[in-house]
Amino acid sequence: MTEPGAGPLTGIRVLEVGHILAGPFAGMLLADLGADVIKIEPIDGDLSRQVGSQFVDEHNVYFASLNRNKRSIHIDLTTAEGQAQLGALAETAHALLVNLRPSSIKKLGLDYESLRRFNPKIVCVALSGYGLEGEAAEWPAFDYVIQASVGIADMTGEPDGPPTLAGYSAVDNSSGIMAALALVAKVLEGKGGQVDISLFDVMLAQLNYKAATYLNGGGAPVRQPLGAHTFYVPAQLFATASGYLALFVTHDEFWRRLCAEIDCTDWAEDPRFSTMHARFENRTELLDALGARLQKATAAEWVERLRPLGIPVAAVVNLGDVLDGELVRTRGMVVSVDTDAGPLQMVGNPIRIAGTEPRYGAPPRLHEHTDEVLPPPEAERPQAS
């Protein structure tokens, strides 16, 4: 049996229904913090169990990376028996987390209106592409589709190049975090109800200052070379003698320290560059001059020189180098999970709570806990003497 780990959510039971990433990621975050997350899977299981190209040494690393610490059961939600089983589970659950299309959510009875008769205090959190209601509710949506539809792809990439997608599931992960937050907040309130998390809304909210600029007459965002920030200058990638450097200079003191270190102290007093506003107004001239200066050393050398001065800076590195590096080791962000196929390495939960040490349990085998969680069928129950 996979027991939920000790943590601040110990004693909280969450039912999870859904596939792939956003919902399962939310459920895993909750399970890492001690919640008893019961994953209700169809007969063939979560679709992420079928991502065969992700098998490494008999490990399905894709599924495992989203489903540790959970229990897996099978319920056929399309049958009357399955609906009765769902209702019985809802009686003892604090929350239901579902990641499906709105029509499927309603059809399968995975909303608050369907479950309140079993438990008026249950919290039902629904993750969908464009929300539970309205014309767009049934539009098919996955991470990359949302990146395109919310404007992220259009503002990402080089000005003269094609639009670019983030190289990872930014939408699904962000939405999973938001769903977990909403679930905990609503459970803490102590009242049941429906929570509607739209992937589109989540990503639009993350465009906060860019959206506010447009809404208040500032115009739509345009792409800047090397991912430059809209307002802060210099804040972007720079090509160096070897490799790329991420440099983020906000206030004027950072700018003065940078100028001193790169032997351009006159820039600190130059009226074109001396203030945040001036640097914004003279973006092109400043970036051309600074870019040429940063070509005189490698990215690694600039990090070594600038980081001790308190200037936010980093070299662009490969994920493999990050995972093998000292910072990840000292932060303890790579954890080992025991599975039937042996130990599996994965990234741990980023939430650090004093006095709590998360326990990382194995991802469940398909329907592993059905007999453990569900009562036996009526015909198999022991008869009272």
C-alpha cells in the first residue's frame, strides 16, 4: 500500500480524474504534501501510461514524474455501478480534481452539482482549456494550443523570426499549480463548491503587466531581440566570447556596479544611460554598446565576475548540466523513488516547509489499489449472521 507521506495535508483525501499533465501534476503536488490522492483511472489507464518513447530501463518516466505518492483504482464512470462507487468515495473525500472537457465532466458526474448530494462540503476543481461555460468551453485544448491562443507564442522568439513555443509544458504546469492552490483554499474555507480553472485564464493572468500595458493604452507587446524585457534595460540574453549570458539589471545601483566592473564607469554618469528611464528610452544604443563589451569575455567568466557584486546574472546552460550540477545536489532537488523496476530518479517537490520532510512514494501500478479502496461488490460482501 502506498501511504500518503506525512505533511501539512495529511488527512485530506482528494479524488483525481484526468489524463496527461495539468490535473495529475496538481494531484502530485498535493500528494507530496501528505494528501491521500486516489487516482480514478479508466480500464486502459491515464494516457500518460502509454507514452512508450519515455520508457527508460523499464521505467515509464513520464507517468512516474506526474503520479508519485498516489493510489490508483478503476471505476467505470459510465455505468450506474461506477456512479455509485464514485458517490461512496465522494462521501469521504475533501475534494475532487478533474482534468477533462466540460461535457465529459458533466456527463460523468464529476461536478459539484452531481456530487453535493453525497457530500455538500466536497470541493470540485475542474481544469479545462477555456472554462466550464460559454461558446469556447468545448474547444479542444492542449498546452501548445493555449500558448498560441493566449498570445504567448506571438511574443516569443526573435523579431524577424517565427513565433516560438516554450520548450516545456508551461501552461499545464502553471495550471496544475493554480488548481492545487485553489483546491487547498476552498477546502480551508470549509464549504463545498465548484472551482473552475481555465488554462487560458491562467496564462492570461501570467501576462499581467504586458496585458495591463495594452489595456491602458500602451499598445500590444512586440518581440525584442534575445528575449529582452519590455521595460527593464538591460535585461536579456547577450552573446559573449563563448556562450550566452542572461543579465538582468533593474535599479540604478546594479547599473553602476556593472559599469565599474566592465571598465565603462563613464556610462554610469552618461545622461543617456544613468537612470532606468534613460536606459529604456535609449535601448538600442545602450544594448549595442554593452553587447560589444560583453563579447570580450566568456559567459562563465562574466558570471564569476558579476555575481559576487550582487548583479543578477547566469550563463545559459543545458538541463543535463543543471541536473548534474552542484546547485541541484545541494538543494536536494533530485530525489530517488523506489519502484517495481528499481530506483527511479526524478525532480522533487519545490515546496520547503520547516519541520516537514516529504516522503516520495512510488507511482501506482494501474488499478493497484482498487480492492483496497473500494468496497467489494454486493454479492461478495460477508453476510451478517
